Amino acid sequence: MTTLFSVSILRISRAASPETDEENLSKPKYIYDEAIEDCESAIDLVQREQSRLIKNLSNFFNLETEAPHIGQSGLLELFNSNHRIANVCQSFLRELDRNNQRSDLAHKINSLQQCNMVYETLLSDLLEFSEQALSLTTIDKSATSINGFVHKMEIDLHLSITMLTEMLERTKESPSDKLINHIEALNSSDALYKRAQKIQDIESKHAKALHRMSAIYDRTIWAFKWYTTQFQSH
């Protein structure tokens, strides 16, 4: 009750002095310093914040072919704003861990700290992936084989992020099973072989970048699978 009341007061104070769009992008939506006082409610707020951060990862992909790409500066702004929020989450969790007196909540706090660390790796990987994709599609706008290969990986990752967000928000029936089946299909030996074969068929001057993107793709898919195991253990 105290936490909900504090949230209401905080929202009123924010409404009285609205922040700029840039400030809003770089600040958490759910967690705030006073929430530390109620450990159980604070854990729920961190979970909501982390779910929001995962959902934000989909902004790295420009699936609307007619829409202008956010460009290099937009990608860096997206990375920096979400990285700052992840840092706030990590500091919040460290403080929460110090204040926690309940052994039954210690595991959840530790799990959320691990999720935060994996998220930061995901964020860095997807920035590099998107920079490589932007570079390739800018150099060879007419190369349908390259654009098609990159677009397919972007669609796969975007759908995985959507499904992971649904799982974290518990908005779908048995979402973790659905996500695991999706990931196993993407990471099957047949899928890996076909992806490697497609890279081999593309011009060698782009092969290094495509191999790098494929490696990031595999790591990202692994991270999504790791998230499902964390979800199922709770």
C-alpha cells in the first residue's frame, strides 16, 4: 500500500514538471529510490523495468522498408538511453540486496542481477548487429541476397523479442513453451547450416561482416533461451 501511494505521489510530481523526450528515454519508468523500503514490491518493479528494456530492443530493427532508418546516431542514442536505465536497475538491485532481510527473496534479487548483466550484453550485441546491418544495406542497396539475408535475421530476432516480452509480462498462455519451440527452430543444426550456406553464396567482400552478424544472432538467441530458463525457475 505504501509503495502504491508513493508511486501516485511520484507521478503527480513528475506531471507538475514534465521532462524532455531525451530525459524520459534515459530514465526508468517503474523503479524509484523510495521503493527500496518494500523489498517484495521493489522486485516486482524491477521485473517490470527489465521487461520494458527487453521490449525496447525491438527498436534496433527497421522492419518497415519504406520508413527511414534511425541511422548511426539514432542507434547510439537508443543504446545509450537503455544502457543508462540498465545501470540504474543494477544500482537499485545492489541497494536492494544490501537492505533485504528475507532469505526467500535473496534468490530473486540475484536472478534479476543476472538478468541485468545478460541484458547489457544483449544491448551491446544488438548495437553492433544493427550497425553492421546498416553498413551492408547502405553499401549494397541493390544486393537482394544480402538485404534478404539480413532482413530474415532481423525478423527472427524481432519476433523473439516480442515473444520474450509476452513471456515476461505473462500476457500469453504458456508463453515460455512457445518461445522455447521458436528458439529451437531458429538454432537447429539445419537452420545453422542453411545460414552458413547462404553466407558462402554471397560475395566474399561481405562474408566477414555477415559471419559476424550470424555469430551475434546465435548469441542473442542463446540469451533469449537463458531468459526462459530463469522465468521457468521462478
